[in-house]
Amino acid sequence: MTQVAMTAEALKGPEVANSDWNAPRHARRSRVVYGILHAIFKGELAGGDRLVEEELGAKFGVSRTPVREALTELAAIGVIWLKPNHGAMVRPFGTKQLVEIYQIRRVLEMEAARHAHETIDRELLAQIRERTQQLLKSEDRGKEWSEEALAVDQMLHELIAKSSRSERLAEEIHRYWTLARSIGEAVGNAAYTQDHALVEHTKLMDCLLAHDGDGAADAMGQHLTKRMDAALATICPPAKNA
């Protein structure tokens, strides 16, 4: 499958360009962050479970420094507790917490979409739209397709955040993308949720290309509400909440 002809560099705003995204230590920290999040969203870690630095280091093949940095990052986005003299502990996670994540994303990303049409890179947006249509037309719905759909999803949301004209808003959206990506990986294309997301993205991009800020905000809100419902059905089905 042809990969998306775009790079993360094209999406970097000032706050991203000055980060250590490409540094080896950041890569090790991210490996721990996403590994823990994936375990939480898959139900392999439950509220109250302790996270021991030495065990995490051995599991992910990293030293204690990136483990500590990963735990600090996870505490900042509210999925674990860091308690003095007690270490790290997973916070309860279920329907309530998942809904809260999407409610916050909805508020932030609707506002970004409302303003993004004014400054968004229209050439890059058109490229993302074209690749979206190629993914929708593809007959292959395997792992590679799913991974690329998730990558295109991230590119679109980050491009909109970068184009919001608010560095603080973009930073907050980026902070929640750590959670969004892990949720997306856990859900995958269950019940064709990624197909539906690509259709929703098309509507959103068409509003941005038409300079329809309010329409883009509404499309973003509807998109995130539907993705929340899909995530609830996969990660927190009724049987798990009984």
C-alpha cells in the first residue's frame, strides 16, 4: 500500500518544532507511555494496579529515567496517580473517564476547527483528503490499512490544531492526542469504525476547504461524538460496566 506522502515535519508548529519528538530518549519514553495506555484500554491494567519502575523498565527494555518521565506524562493526563512513598498507581478507568476524555476533546477541537479554515495549509489538506478517499476505495482492510488510517487521522487532527491560531489550544489538543491515539489503536476498525471516521473526516475537510468555520466545528463535534460511541462500544461495552 502506498504510504501517505506527508511527514510530521509539515505539521510542526512552533511548540512542536522545539520539542524532542525525534530524540532517542523521547522514543523510549513514548514506548512506555503507549504501552501502559494500551494495557489500560485493553483491560490488562485496572484501577488500583501498581506500576513498579523496575518492572516497567524490564518489560519495555529501558532505563528508569524514561520510565519516570513516562509516569510523569501519564499522571499529567490523568490516567495514573503518583503518590509520595507509594509510587505509581493506575486510576480507575471506565465509561465515565472515557466520556470525559471525548467531552474535553470535543470542546477543544471544535474551537480549533472553527478557526482553522482561515490559515490552514490547503495544499496539505487536499493531500490528506485525497489519501482519505484512496483508503475508502481500497479493498484491503488489513493491519497496514488500519495503521495508515490512524496515521491519516492524526495528521488531520494535528493540522487543524496547528491552524487554530492559538498555540495554547494546539498544545492542549496535542496533549490529549496521546490518549486519542491509544484509544484508536485499541478500537481499531471494529464495526468499521475507521471507515466511518474517514467519511466524517471528508465532511470536515470539505467544510474547511469551503471556508465554512461553523460547519467545520459542527462536523468536528459530530465526528468526536460518534468516535466516542464507537470507543464505548469496544472498550467499555455494557457487560464490562455491569
